[in-house]
Amino acid sequence: MYKARMPLFAVMAVTGFWATGAHAENCAPEAPAPVVELRQYKILPGKRDAMIALFEREFVESQEVVGARLVGQFRDQHDPDRFTWIREFADMDMRERALSAFYFGPVWKAHRNEANALLDDNDNVLLLRPAAAGLDFNNKYSKPRAAIGASAGPAGMFVVNIHYLWKDPAQEFAGYFLEHVRPQLEGAGVPVIGAFVPERTPNNFPRLPVRQTENVFVWFTRAADIGAFRAAMGRATASNEWVHDIAPRLQQFEERPAQVLELAPTPRSALR
């Protein structure tokens, strides 16, 4: 979605963390990695429910039919005017085809004025790729999506952690997180259900501009509720290894404090 008076999407485009080695030329080519857009929209005060209702009625299947995958939609638990959603593509080529088909297609043209009238700010968008194999959103937390108007099934709480780094996460941080931080988290009951680094491939849908200056590492977890998440994080951060090794190392990597989003799935979110 984009407003006529300004670009709708400002997406960070940067490269993923994929291991390469001296003998890579002898290996079969890797399948293209999926690309993910993490979108935080600021909605006009009091209008978030209207945006969610419109989005889930008109903009889910209409995007998936042209090649996007709607991973999840969420209400921010601490900002009543923030709507967060995640969209995935098989690769960058599919992203270009799907975005072209959707934004030049009949559904968006029919409903863009209604959607744009609800938006306050829509520039906070990250373009990402998995930090390692198996850390995308093809996991057990993705459920069959509820039909329009149907009662949603049980849902947990999702937490997004966005680390802003001094340098590209492929330069040590991603490896350190996967080798040292992830085991501590999961040992304390904080599952890492997805971890992502920036996609640096040049933007191939220029109608939606991208930012290329920030280095981020983004990871997701799920808990039954926010109390369970905070209790598990308390166990992780109280360990000797966290206090004496992990916390000081994270401070060395980070340019500014991490952003933490505590999110509740909307009725038609597939990630629940």
C-alpha cells in the first residue's frame, strides 16, 4: 500500500547471513532464500480496528493469489495505534512480480483510498532474509487462517527483538547470536522461532523506496502470554553466562538499545 502523496514503504534492504566456504564452488547451488518484510504502521488514533478489519477482508487473499505470503498480522500491546504485519516472498524476483501485480491490480485500486485515509505513518519497514537455514517462518506456529468473519482460534503472544548494530550482522553478530545467545534463550524457555538479517539486494520495486544504511538483526519468539515471556527472559538474563559474557558482548555490538515489540495476533493471522 502506498499513498499518492508520498511513498508508502521505506524498506531497509541489506544481505543475509549465509555461510560460504573455500569449497563452495564444488557444492550444488543453494535454493533462493525467502525474503520477509516486517511492517510497522502507525494508524490514526482510534482507527486501528478499522484498518485491521479492512486489511483482513480485502488484502490477505488478494496478495497471496499473486505470490506473496501473509505470515501474520498483529496488534502492538503497548501502542494502541500501531499495526504490525509480516509479508514473505519466495525470493526477490517473486517480490517484484507480486508487488507489481498487487499494487497495479484491481483490489488495491478499489480500496487504496479507504486504507490510506486510516494511515498516519507507514515508513517503518524492514526487508529481511533468514539468518540461517530453518529460521524462517515455516514452523509449527503457522496455522490455517481463519475465514473472514470466523472466530479466531487460540493464539499466543509474539515478541520481536530488533537489534541495531554498528556493522553488518554478518560480521560476527549473527554467528555469535546463533552460537551463544540462542542456546541460552532456549534453555530458559524462550524459543527462537525466526531470526533474520537485512536483505541487501537492490530494491527491485522502486515505487516502494528502501533504506540501505542501518544494520539490524531481528529475532522472534512466542509465549503463551506476556507474563510467561518475561519470566522466561528473566531466567535467561539471570544466568552467569548472560551476566558476565552475553550482556557485555551485546552492548559492544549494539549502536543503540534494541527495540522490543510485544504483539498479539489479529483474528486472521496465520502466525498464532
